[in-house]
Amino acid sequence: MIRFERVSKSYVADGRRKWLLRDVSMAWPRGRSVGLLGRNGAGKSTLLRMIGGAIEPDSGAIRRKGRISWPLGFTGGFHGSLTGAQNARFVARIYGVDTDDMLERVDDFSELGPFLHMPVSTYSSGMRARLAFAVSMAIDFDVYLVDEITAVGDAAFKRKCLEAFRAKLGRADVIMVSHAPATILEYCHVGVVIEDGRLSWHTDVRAALAEHDVNMRGPPPTL
């Protein structure tokens, strides 16, 4: 269960305040995967990072019960001077996972070979993404946060990523941002639309897609 209690978040742009969330209260129950919809700049990625705990609200509280992932494939948390293996072990200790088991899974899944034992600062963006996806898949979360599902590498590795992700969703929920309606329909049961600092919950994901489509046909909200 994830619960928002009068949560607000804003920032100032060109001397004017832009509201991403304005006094929002909402319960996100377990057992339902959520498609998060909104126009560009509405705050979808910020909302995901708030749910994951990387960003704090300006006011209000977010209550979490269960193990919630960071946004899938997020590479910003890796320490560049540490090797891929050292980063994986560090994440394992944070989440209380056996470090040797974590490293074995990451080594097998990432297919980085000897590069796993080189500093992450020497990695290409594709290698970082492989490491990030492998680390994400090595931990069993109750809820996976996904900001545009991304499978990296060649065609075979992309299939491997998607198959691993689908297998996880047999036991976990997802909160997903995607601009592709087909992807939302494939993975999500319900929808949440973010518009002008407010969230609207739809028990039918198609209804959420319809509201989002209406919003996109109209002018963007003023600051």
C-alpha cells in the first residue's frame, strides 16, 4: 500500500510557481498495476521518484508499506569510482540481500563479463543501463517503478530484459509511466492521470487513457 496524505510539490520557473501536486490525498492499493499518464512536464517522473523516496514532497507525507524499487533502469545511483560488482554488492547490503547471490545474478544477467570488475566511470551508457537493469531484476520488489520501460542491448538481450520484467510482474505490481497507450494497456490494470497538480484515479485503465486524450486536446494549464 502507498498512501499520499495531503502531498504538495512545486517549483518556481521564470518567477512563477508551477504545481506538480497540490494537496493530494490518495491510496494506491496493492494487487493493481497502475499506468501513470500526463502531458510533458506534468510531473510524472517526479511523482515516481517521490514514491520511491528519492524526492521529498514540499508538504504532506507519503506512507509506504512493502518493498518499492527505484525507477527501473535508473543509473544515477551508481558510484563511478566503484566497479559494477562493488556497486551491486553495495545495493545488496542496502536492501538486505545476500551479496554473493546478488553478484552472481547480476553477472549472469548483465553479460558484462570482465567489465563488471571495472569502474563504472569507464562504462558506456549502454553498459550502465545493462548493469542497472540487472541490479533491478536481482531484487524481488513488491512494487516496480517504471519510467518508460527500456530494454537495452541487441535484440536477444532486449528480449531477455522484457521476459525478466514480465516474470517479475507475476509476483509484483508496477507503477508505470509510458507515452505508448499499447504499453499501458499491456501492463496496467488501472490508471492515474496527473493534470494541473491533481491526480485522478480510474479503476478502468481505458478510462484513464480517454481522460488523458481529452487533456492533450486542450490547452495546457496555466502556471
